[in-house]
Amino acid sequence: MHTILLTTLNARYAHTALGLRYLYANLHELQNETHILEFTMNEQIQSIAEDLLKHTPRIIGIGTYIWNASQTAELIGILKKVSPQTIIVLGGPEASYLPHRVDFSKADYIISGEGEVAFYELCRDLLSGVVPKERFIRSPLPDLKTLHLPYSAYSDDDIAHRYIYVEASRGCPFECEFCLSSIDEKVRNFPLDTLLEEFEILWQRGARSFKFIDRTFNLNMTFANRILDFFLTKEPPYFAHFEVIPDHFPDILKSKIALFPPGSLQLEIGIQTLDPVIAKGINRPLKLEKIIENIRFLENETQAHMHLDLIVGLPGETLEGFGRNLDTLVSITHSEIQIGILKNLSGTTLSRHDREHGMIYSDIPPYDILQNNLLSFGQIQKMKRFARFWDIFYNSGNFNKTVPLLWGEGSVFEGFYAFSEWIYAQTLSTWKISLERQIALLHAYLIECWDIETVENALSNDLSGRPTKTIPFFLRQKNEHSVKNSENTVTPKRQINRI
């Protein structure tokens, strides 16, 4: 039995909740009475409640995020009906900002902000019989130098099978209005020597995948260089993921990134828009020439895998403007381009654009845009399908040679948009389209635009080495004699890491 349970509903099993582990690490004398139980958002809510109540906890702390807010509200309702004496404490970004857009009224207490210290103090008071005066507790920013780090709370099973999330800093100096990180404008760093000691312990325990959640990893060169050096002294294979500022790559950083072997380094680069006017409207700094220069360097001079982000629906940006952004990125890199739909996250200042730009969002998480005065509801729906098909056919890396035929020498956006419209008319779905059907659909569409030999050569090169059973019958013989170096196909450089 445990007095305190820490829980959340992760998006998938491979994810781990770093926030819960921070709470656990900073519970001091209460730690021995505490247990972490993680679930996924697709599990039955009543079964989750059953598993939690088996421990007869006095306090349950729940991490609440945009992907699990609705399920968390349902879970709280069940817990309070079945076990009304159990105290429910919510934390996390979706609970931290008022007014709540999901009904969390049945929770006993809510901690807003970074809750390591506040959660400990609340539990200590409750267990000693002290009733707090306030239900909504605003937590002051903790001193990162005094926090206990959470990495020993990763189990051996976590290290063997799941993402290991880590961080070297918190906060962001920028004020991009769509992002929660802009709320904490001051960047605060963890003690670097202590941090690297913890990473070494994780490494010795077998961790080889480190996913940094810092918003601006390459802001502080001292930190960035020493952390990169930590990995460069290690024997591959390993995998390190960083979110980086696209316009800040000093020569010393470039030289270190160029040393990483293939498959070991992933850089998430938030582009969002390449239009200076649109960027200025949402308080996003945009040094366009420097960004393009850095992406070209990473593309051509390093083995790093890049994950670039673009957003559909930003205030004032037309569909044509988004298309130009996509065309530009594809012209300078063959890396993954993640197309996101704008979300109005709780706690951000994005709503100030609602009247001027006619911004209308869903009231249900993830609060994605439904329409504005430049993009109709129908166009937004089409772009959601566009984004999904882009993932399937472009970002998957399955069709590196074939997909460029969709646009040839023309606009990437226009070519893929036409394909997206056509494929949805054939499938009436964006999910559960098998690889075999993807191949057949590409083939059927492209032979209307290109000669059949060009199309089948491209597909055969893409499918070379795949199990025969995944290849449509009409391509099997050609695949067995896959055409090499076809002049009619494009051969982008792409390394997709799926861990």
C-alpha cells in the first residue's frame, strides 16, 4: 500500500512522465510512501481507477496535459464517486491556467506551475492534518540548484524499453504567442556538473536514448558544448534529441554537430513560418537568412537528422503563404517536415488575435483552429488531411524517390495538395492505409502524369529490399531486378530515426 500515488495518462507506452519523477525525487521523507503508476490515454478509465485504488492511497497526484485532459476529468469523476475520501491533486500545463476549459471541479487541489516544492508542501500539510486555505495553489519557480534530480526514478525497464526524457534548462527567452514556454521568459539552468554525473549514471545503467525537452538547447554555448562532448566521448550506437533555435549555430557548435555519426543526433527545429510579417505578428524572432544558411549546413555538412516544424493557420497567413514556406524548406533540405495545425493552448496570449483575424478554435483539446478569416473550415479540414498524408508518404521515408514525382519541377505544395485531395477521394480515410495500398495508390495517381516506366522504376528503387508480400503483384518482378540510379527519379538524403 502507498500513501501517495503519482500518475498520468501518457500518449503511448514508450513515453515516460518526467514531471512525475521530479515530484517523486523531491518528496523528501514522504518518498518511501510514494509510488509512480503510469498509464496510456487509450486504456479503460475505470480499469485505471481500479488499479489506482488497489493501493488505497490517501493522495493521488495526476499530471494533466493537452492529450489527456478529457480522460483525466473522467478519471477524477470516477475516483471521487468510488473513493470520495481520496484526495486528488492536479498539476501540469492543462491544469495550471484559468479558466479551465475541461471540467476539473471535482479535484481537491490544483497546483499551477512547476510543482516540485509546492506538491511536497501540500502533501506534508495534508498528511499532518493541516487543511490548506486555497484550492488553487500558484507555485513559485523553484531554484533549480536545490531541486533533487529525477533520473534515478527511471527503472531498468524504462531504460530498456522507453524514452528517457532529460533537461538541462527551463524557460525560453522568446515570446512566441502560440507556445507555453514563452510564459517563463527567463532561462534557468541546472547545475551542469551534477547533471552530467546523472547522465553518466544513466549511461552506465544502459541508457542509450536521451531526449532533451529544453526549448532552447543551443542558447547557452557552455552547456550545449559540454553536453555534446558528453556524447561524443561515448561509443555508438546512441541517440540524442535536442530542440534547437534555428538561427543560432556558432562555428564551434557546427563543428561538434558535424562529428556525430549517422543516426545518433536528431535536431528538432521549430520553423513555424518563413514569413517575416507573420512571424512578427506572433512575436516570433525570424532571422531568415541565418536560418536558411544553418539548415543548408546541417543538410549538407552533417549526418544529423532534422525534424522541421511548420504550422497551418497562423494569424494572417494564407494557404498560399504556407505553401511557399513548404516549397522553400523542401528546396533546401530532404529532412522530415512536421506539419502542425495551430492550437490555442491554455496560458498563451494567442487569443488576442481572435477578433482581428476571425480566429475560431475547438473548445475540446487539443483546441485546434477550426477557421479564420483567411482559411475556411473546409480548407482547415483539407490541411489536416494534407498533414496526415504528408506524414505517410513524405516523412515516413518509404518513398524517397517516388514522392518527388508528385510535383516534378513545380510547386511542392500544389503538387502534394492535389494528390492529397485525390487520395482522400479514393480512401475516405487518413488512417489504416496499408503499405501495399499506399504503393498501389501512388502508382495509380502517378501513371496519369508520368510514363509508366518512370513511375515503376522509382517505386521499385524505393521498395528494394522489402519483403515481397508487402509489394503489389504488378511490381514484384521489377522489384527483384530493381533499377539502380534511374535518371528519372530523385534521391533525397534522409535519415529517419524511429525510436
